[in-house]
Amino acid sequence: MNHETMMFKVDKESNNQAREILLAVYEALKEKGYNPISQIVGYILSGDPTYITNHKNARSVIRKIERDELLEELVKSYLEEN
């Protein structure tokens, strides 16, 4: 068992892409009358793309980036604002 702390490298380019994707998907979900936060959380936790609407191609867009990168962007944004 390794007790060393692991390092996670952040790629700035994918970070910006994650933000753009989250914003686009958020808007598409909102336009269709869904609770965007709940739907995005459901997708990140489960990996099930059916949490995301096809409206404005949001389901395809969100699958362009790994879920861990989306989560990283959310944590970063939250911590920087608080």
C-alpha cells in the first residue's frame, strides 16, 4: 500500500474547454426546463449521458471531455469564489 500523496496535473487548455462545455450544457438544460445542476451532477456521478438533453447537441458536447475534468473545473470554480 502506497501512503505517498499523489499529484494530479491540470491541463490549462482542457480546463478552459471544460468551463465552456459546462456553460453550454447548463444553458441547454435550462432552456428545456430541467434543473441543470441536478442533471449535471447526475451525469458526473453516474456517467450516464441520458442525464443530459440532446437539445443544442449538449449530450454530444459533454461527452467530448472526461468527467474528472468537469469535476475539476467545478471544484476549482467553487473554491476560487469562496
